[in-house]
Amino acid sequence: MPVIILRRVISTIPVMAVVALFVFSLLYIAPGDPAAVIAGDQASPEDVEKIRQGLGLDRPYLVRFFEWALQILRGDLGTSIFTNLPVTTMIGQRVEPTLSLMAVTLVIAVVVAVPMGVVAAWKADSWIDRAAMAFAVLGFSTPVFVVGYLVAYVFALKLGWFPVQGYKPFAAGVGPWLHSLILPSVTLALVYIALIARITRAAMLDVLSQDYIRTAKAKGVGQRNILFVHGLKNAAVPIVTVIGIGVALLIGGAVVTESVFAIPGLGRLIVDAILRRDYPVIQGVVLLFSFVYVLVNLGVDVVYTIVDPRIRY
């Protein structure tokens, strides 16, 4: 098993190398010129070219990529073109709101979705099952920004229960911190709940049809133990897997959610950087998101390997 885990860890290295190449290449061919943005509309072509030379944007593609890759290996994500701050510093200033949003969203999604999927499988083909799956389809089909504007209108503007926008840091207290995250977390959790609930239902239906479940019922084991001890335990592998895969939804949804609720996190940071063509910031944040996604999936693979001893690759 340690050899298998080591192989999984080593396999992430070429994945991150490809991701780094893709991120750099995508911005290299993307339209827009940060030098022109910095120079302004009234600047002459000569002024723009001088700024390009000062930023190093006139150098060959491969030279720029290898210099950037060496910086990454040293832990240096570069310096913002517009603020002259290190990208790592800017990320450090914005990482708490995003991590808080993702953590609260994950807790809400798991607490709601797993019991929903278990109950839907237990009451298969009943109105409860159909209602749960209809909710899942609705959650999967509705864009995050639509849900965000709707809950903000109802629960913030009309009822006044939560703030419309903004973020309270954890240092201000658990209560204010959580109060500022409820609406954006519920908004972001909806699509995640839909995904986990559907997978949980499918996994539980497969487990509940097994012979050992019928044997447990014949022995008089209680329904709660059958569902949550015998059933959910053996259906946990695909559920844990989809929770890890769903981190991509959290990362992508965080960008939209932070924009809707004006949360000063990494999502807002990358949106602002894209609008200003701040290449180092875009590259740094996207690379960080990619690294987190790869790391989470590596963790899921390791858990899968430990839980299921049949894996030998």
C-alpha cells in the first residue's frame, strides 16, 4: 500500500507541470495587453512598447515560461503588475474569506445531502424520493448567480436577516463571521447538495440490494442501523470520491459567489486581475486553485486505496 500511495503522489508532479504550462500558454495567447491598460487610451505606440519592455512582455515565449517556472519552484509567484505587491502576499490577504466560504459550504452540503440521499434510497420510488431528486435536478440546473440574487433579495433585502454583502473575519468573532457567510454558503452549497445527494442515493440503492442487507433485515436489525451502519458505511467510497471531485464546483462557484456578495476573497481577486490583465496574479491564483484541486483528489485517492484493499495499481 505505501508503494501505491507513493505512485499517486509522484503522478501529481507531471499533472501540475502540464497545468502550469497550460495556464501560462492560455494567458500568452489571450487577447489584451496589460501594457496598453497601464499606458491608458491616450498613450502612443512607443509608450506602450516601452512599458512592454519594462515588464518583459517582449521576450520570447519559452524564455518567459522557463523564468516563470523557476520562480514557481522557488515559491515565488511573481509580482502584480498594477500593485507591485508579491502575488503570494495578495493571496495571503484574500485566502481567509475563500477558505471560510468553502469550509462552511462543504459542511452545509454534506450535512444536508448525505441524509437526503440515504432517505431517498430508503423510500425509493415514493413521493419523498421524487421530491428529493426534483430538488437535486433544480439545484443542478439553476445558475449560482441566480440563486445568489434570489436569496439576497428575500433574506437580506426583504427580511433583513442577513447582510446583503461583505465579510466579517474570523477574528471578529464566530457569530459575526458565520452570520456573514450563511447566504453565500447556502447559495454555493445548492449545486453541491444536488451532486452529493444523487450519488449518495445511487450508492445506497446498490448497497441496499445486497444479500447481507437482506440477512440483517431477517435477523431483526433496526432500520437505522441498516441504513447508517451497514448501508452508508459500505456506500462511503463513491460518496467520499464525489465530495473530493466536487471541490472543483466549490472553486468555480466561489468566483461567482464572491462577486455576487462582494466577498474579498480569491474569487474577487482573480476577477479583478482578469479585468486589468494582471497576468502574474491570474497565473498565481489559477495555479493555486489547480494545486488545491489536485491535492484534494490525491487525498481522495489515498483514502480510496486505504478503504478498498482490492486496489493494486
